[in-house]
Amino acid sequence: MLDADLDERYRDADADDTPAFAAKRAAALAVHPEQIVTTLLAVDDDGTPLGHVMLRRLGAEWELKRLVVVPAARRRGVGRALTAEVVDRARRGGAARVILQSGRMQPESLRMYAASGFTPIPVYEPYVETMPRSLCFEYVF
């Protein structure tokens, strides 16, 4: 679901769509199991999934990754609740900050991150080469 949504939003945004560049971008976005600190799933009362988020270690950093909320559950606080829980788990785990990478075609996410206390930072690795127009943020403890 996330990949399809982002592919649609960014379909015309990337000038370089060669297979080699696409492979570099896929590698930058890849999440390897050994990096994952926690994965959270929000469900409604009958167990229907509403949203998902991961927290991973990216070198010395703690990165919020793959926050997804199903369209029917958006603007109901699911994304904020998942974000708050990931931030709290990172804090309890000893993180100095939580970072994340997003983009200009996700205005609803950008508003939610700002409202959740994240502030802009420069684009960081592994996104510098493959997604230099990313919008990146941090939450500092």
C-alpha cells in the first residue's frame, strides 16, 4: 500500500528513472531485519489494521520508517499515536534523537510531523544521492 501511494505521488518527480538509479534508490529505502528495533501495528476494535510504523537503527541514529495509515483511518490520530509511541520507545532505548525522511508530496505527513515536535534537518545518508530533495526531520530529546 505505501509503495503504491508513494509511486503515484512521486511518479513525475524523479528525472532519473534509469534501472541503475532505481536500484540505488531501492537500496537507500531498504530496511533490513537486523536494523529493526520495533514494529508497531495499530488496529481497530475488530482487529482491522489501521496503521503501521517501524523504528530502525541507521548507524548510530534511530530512524522512524514506513509510517503508513490506511486512507479510511487518516485524520483520526492513528499516525500521531504511532509516532508518539515510536518516539517514546526510542527515548527509553537511549536515543539522543529520532530522524525521518519524507517528501514534499506528502503535505499531510509533514504537518503531522511538525505538530508532533519534529524539526527540519538537512538530508542525511542514505538519501543524499538518490533523493536529494527529501525533507528530513528530527525529534531531539
